[in-house]
Amino acid sequence: MIRAPFPYFGGKALAADLIWSRLGADVGTYIEPFAGSCAVALNRPKEFDGWITLNDIDGFITNFWRSMSAKPDEVAEHACHPVNECDLHARHLWLVNNRERLTARLMADPDYCEPKTAGWWA
């Protein structure tokens, strides 16, 4: 089993094998409407060679996956810093206050991503 890169409330990691056992590897197209950590898609059978569509309106999730695709080293750099209490609160407040701005930018530009925000969020 491939572990999702971050814990996600409501994640389907434990159900991934069951889901794929019911769908089979020759399903052709897999659509995950609430992608979250993408645990089901990450744990697809090796034989699966169809299309995968991941969908989630949460800008932080979209930004994480875009940033990991475009700038994984930057995401890792910002996720790896030790966090003290002041940083934890400051980053949380910054994320909460910037959610709508980030989501709007992501919806307006398919190439836009913020690796620092992705690292902090993860």
C-alpha cells in the first residue's frame, strides 16, 4: 500500500484495495470526486492503464498536488521546518485568511501553484 503524503480526515486509504477489487484493473476511467489525499488513485492496480480524474474544490488540496508536480523540492523544504507554537498559530491564521484568494488564483490559472503554502498546509 502506498501511503498518502498527508493524513486526511475521511480519507479512503483503508478502503482502496476493496474499491479496486470491485472495479478491477480494466475499468478504463476512474473518477475520484473527493480526491483529498488521492489514496485510492495512488493505490490503483499496477495493471491499470486507464484515465484517472481527481477532483476536489479545496484549494489547499489542489495547490498541494500542483505544487508537488511542478516544484516538489520547494514543497518539501517548506514542510520540513520544525514548527514552534508561534509559527503553528501564525501559519494556520495565514492559511485560513488566504484560502479564498488561493482558490480563486488556482481556478483562474491551471499552472498556478504556491509551494510554500503547500508545504505549510501539508
